[in-house]
Amino acid sequence: MTMDDSDPVLTALRLVGAVLSIAVVLLGLRVAVTRRFPVVWTRAARLTERQRSQPLRRGGCLALCGAGLLVQQVPFLAPVPIAVGRILFALALLLVVSAVGWFALLRR
């Protein structure tokens, strides 16, 4: 699949997914690096005190999940050989599994 596909709606949805995954990566990195949740996020999610004490855990997991979603969208948005597409899919799965491992193993 390339950007030249005849279905513009599907292409637009893939572009929106890529932009949203970049936003998720940036938000996760911000939370992990600053070790503080955004105020709006804290109010909207109504995080408990225990949950508010884990920004590195949640931010890292969010960044890895967003990276996995972004890598998964690359073969659909840019023309790549089938072997590269399979490698990117495996990398996306590895990133998502790493996110789950990060969330499960990191306890601070």
C-alpha cells in the first residue's frame, strides 16, 4: 500500500493515526523526562496518589506504545519492500511488548 491508493479516506485515517502516535510519543517522553504529569491529565484522569507517584513508569510505557504505533504505520504511508515491511512489523510488536514489560517491571 502506498499514498497513491485510490481510497483517500483510508489514507487520511492512516495519516491521522501517524500524527496521533507522534503526539503520544512526545507526551510520554515529556512525562518520563520531567517526571510530572500534565495538570490537565491529572485532573481529567483523577489519578490517585499512588498513580501520581509513577510518572516514569507511565510515561515510558506511553512513549514505547506510541513508537510501536508509529513504526506500524510506516509501510502503509511510504513504499517499502515487503521484507522491510515485515521487519518493521516485528519491530512494532517488539516495542509494544517492551512497553508492557516496562510497565510491569518498573516499580518506583
